[in-house]
Amino acid sequence: QVQLAESGGGLVQAGGSLRLSCAASGRTFSMNVMAWFRQAPGKEREFVARINWSGDRTYYADSVKGRFTISRGNAKNTVYLQMNSLKPEDTAVYYCAADPVIRGTSTTDFASWGQGTQVTVSS
């Protein structure tokens, strides 16, 4: 019932910045929580950041705290991930996720997923 599409990934030097976008369509009014996850080759999908519908409550993984910022557009159909001070270990496919219920930071807490966008950070 909700479709998510990520964009904005690419190749960037360490210390640089990227902004990822997640465009939501369908029954977006029911999505009370949205999040970003990432997955590096050979590793499990990892929580990055979470935001509630109104955008006033956010939560970050310790690995990105202070460097990444999650936000929502005023129309609530777009979620952003501003990534600053990027490190090579940030290299991964980044996924947008959404769910009607605010639970936790596990992949199983989110029912809707985008296809992912590649972020590569070179040293």
C-alpha cells in the first residue's frame, strides 16, 4: 500500500557529503514511522536513522550520530538523509523503510521498503 523510491546515491570522497531522498507514494498517511537502513556486501542490513510522521522525533545509530540527519518534507511524502563527514565504512546500499506502527530499529519492524541506492565513499 506504500511505495518507496530512493535516490541521491553516488560516489564521494571521504569527508564529503551526500543527501539521499526517499519519495513515498500510495497510502503515505498511514506511515507513522520512516527509517533509513544500509547494507554492505556480505553484511546484515543495519539500522541508520528513524523519524516519526511529524518529524519532531528522531533516533540515530551511534555510528552515524552527529554526522547524519534524517528529516521529512513539509508534504510528508519525502524523507531525506543528509550525510556529512562520510567515511569509507559508510559505503553500502541505503534503503528507505516505513511502517504504520512505531516499534523498534529492526528490519522486521518495517513492512515497506524501497529498492535501495548505492553510496560509495572512497578514501
